[in-house]
Amino acid sequence: MSTKLDIYTTKRRGRIKNMLFTSACFLATITCVLMLMVLIWNIILQGKDWLSWGFIDHLPSRFPHKAGIKSALWGSIWLISLTAMFSVPLGVGAAVYLEEYAPRSRWRKLIQLNIANLAGVPSIVYGILGLGLFVRALSLERSVLSGALTLTLVVLPIIILASQEALRAVPDSIRRSAYALGATRWQTVWYQVLPASLPGIMTGVILSLSRALGEAAPLIAVGAMAYVPFVPEKLTDEFTALPIQIFNWTSRPQEDFHHLAAAGILVLLVVLVSMNAIAIFVRHKYGKKIR
């Protein structure tokens, strides 16, 4: 009788602990969401009156009512486009090699460990690396190309890991079926594995690029300028970006510049939310096709 009572007591304690832990996690989640909503609402109140087409189309200025984000916005577009051009082929290609071609050896484990460690390195470290390698050693100066290559270093490990997870999620039965029909390894990977893993790969790529779009520390390290009175037209031009322009405005003592920074944050939020929405749409669309 006592044994059954002990078992019942143990189960009851386990249920209570589980309920308390679930409640604590739920409370932490609600707290974070509410804080985020308060911050976003505060930014909306500060920046909504300063949002206009002129704000998007005007260049930066020392006069708040004439200042805009045109050069910063186009600088961010240049950076994110070049970063995608460099990082996506390299990241997906490295993931395909590690998952589909590389033999299971100590060398592969060492590479995998280093990639996982690099994904957790602070972005400012990549900025210092970009300053020494791209700006000085390769003499690319403080250009759009240097900034894009530095951001490529930031997001490349994340793209590799996300692509590997997507490739691992593809059932081995698809590979075996392709081999049974006489397909080569390359044909299996190109026509079967990659299409099946595309939703996961695209989601990881877009989320990684979203992170790159919001980075300021590595760009400051490679010399992105706070005031650029022109739109970049070639790879060797100097540049600025939305996070740097926002940081510059928040450091000004005038209240009007703080409102401009809030308006810039709203523009950046719209771009980031749009990119995340594209990731959700791509995953949903291609996921349905695969099923």
C-alpha cells in the first residue's frame, strides 16, 4: 500500500513541477513580448510623424527637417545584395559537401566543430578581421565591397549550419530510391535532395541575411561612415547603412534627430519583417509542393 502511495506522490510532485516550469516559461515569454510591444509602440509614437516620402528620398543633413535615409537605405541594399551573392553559393555549397560528399572522419568533425564555434563569435570580431584582411591587406579600402565581404564572414557559418540541418531532414529513402534508379550522386543531390531541402535552406538564408541587415558593429569596424552625402554607384564607393545612420542620429543631442532615428528604425523594421515574411511564404509554398 505504501509503495503505491509513494508512486502516486512522486507522480503528483512531477506534475506540479511540470506545471510550475510551464507557467514560468509562459510568464517569461509574455513578459518579453509585452516589453517588445511597449518598445515598438514607443518608437511608432516618436517616428510616425517624421515618416514621409521625402524622408526616404532625401540625403542626410545637419538640419533635421531636411534629413533623410536615401544613402543609408541604398547602402544597405548594396550590402545585403552583395552579401547574398557571396554567402549563399559558398554556404550552401559547403553544406552540400559536408553532408553529401565528405567522408565521416576526424577532419570532418574538426571542420564541423569550427563552423559551429564561428557561428557564435560576436560580430565585432568579424569586423576587426574584415578591417585587417579586406580594408588593409587586400587594399579594398572603406568600400561597399569591404563591408559586404565582412558581413559574408558574419552570416556564412549560420547559412552552412542551417543548410546542413535542412539536408539532414531529407529522408534517406529519397537518396536510396534515386540510386536504385541508376542516378549518380550528383544527380541525386541536384534533382532530389536539394529541391526537398529548399524550404529549410531558404528560411535559413533569409533569416541570416536579416541579421546581416541589422548589423552595425562590423560595419563600423571596417570604416562605414556616418555621413555619406551620395548614393553608392560602384563597389569601391564609400558607404553607410541604416543601423549606422540610426546610431548617428541617436547620439545627437537634438530631440528632432531622435525622432528621425525612430523613423529610421520603423523603416528598418518594415524591411526585416518583410524578409521574415518572405521566408515564411517560401517555406510554406515549397513545403506544400514537396508533400
